[in-house]
Amino acid sequence: MAAPVAKQGGRLWEGTALADALVPRSVPRPRLRGLLDWPADETAYRAELTEYVPVPPVTSGTPVLAQDVALPDAWWADLRIALETLATVLTDREAVRQRWIDTNFRRFLGIEPIQIHAYTTGHGDLHWANLTRAPLILLDWENWGRLSVGYDLGLLHAYSLTAPATAARIRHQFAHVLGTTAGRAGELVALGQLLQACSRGVHPRLAPLIARWAAQLTGTPVSAP
């Protein structure tokens, strides 16, 4: 990573190192083996050396699941345990902010902003390029922190809308979260943020599916970017 010396630090800069220090080892992830900070002129640099992961991610080069994937029952159980363990970590890192909801819900979801009351600690970027095939390993820890209940799983489900059987498996496996009022609120935040990303031209195939699903959850028509 690189940043002007006066702007080094912050959530993304510190995410991997703090995850290595604070998240229980039972959450499967690459260990941080080395960390080096150095300045050059007016720029600060940070290099991180993490453990080699021999297992490939479910997708490569994209977070979107293009087709259904066959993962063993134990994989899904391990993902649930990992997320539940991560939820117990105490941190003041904010991965999702109320300010974003207040500013963007009307534009992207067509509804009044909601107030998030139920927070948990989560990964913040849970998608298929950050999850390996069996055995499960969670990659990319820059964004982890406090977020709305249901956000992580809502994000993963949205990235699976192009693979209906896998999307249905997520909703079944995590109905105890996504089927609650708090989980629905967090899922809406994830959908709103994805629609914002789609408005910049990413995931053109996924955008109408996200808009359709958001409309189903809110009961309000949502236009695809």
C-alpha cells in the first residue's frame, strides 16, 4: 500500500494487521508473516507478507458467481461457524456507516433511509473471490469491522443471484440471520452499496438481478443502473 505521509493509516491500511492480532485463529484465514513500513520522499509505504494459500478461491478475477458451485455441507457449516466467531470480536472499526445509508438509500433503493440498530463484527467484503473452496479460508481482511447484521450474508447472496441454486442455499443456510428484521436491514445496505457500484459500470449482468431482488425486499420499484 502507498499513501501520502500525512494520510497514512486508517481502516484499509491497518485492516490486515489488526485482523491478524484480534480475530481468533479458529476463523480460517491467511496468517500475517511480516510487515514493513517505510517512507520515501513524501510517500509512506506498507508491505505485508501473508501465508501462502494453496486452495483456490471459488472465483478468480470477479466476486460474482457465474454458475452454481457444489460445496460440501461441511464447507457451509464452517462458514457459519467462522462468521459467528468473527461476530464476537470487539472492535471500534466501522465497515458500514449510518451516514452512507442516510445519504444514499433514496437514490439507489427508492426508500427512506433506515436506522441501523443491530450491529455485529463482520468481514465487510464477503464474496466468492474472497472464499476458497474446501477447506474454507477467508481472504482479504482490509475491510473488516462493525457492520449491520445481515450485511455480509446479503452481499454474498447478491453476488450469487446469477447462480439460483447457490443463492437459495445461502438463504436456507443463513435463514436465522437473513430471515430477521435486522438481517433484512443489513441486506438492504449491501444491496444499496452494490447498486452504487453498478452505477459506475461494474457487474452489468448482475445489476438488474440486484435491482429486482431489492424491489422484492422493499416493495418499491428499483431501477437497474
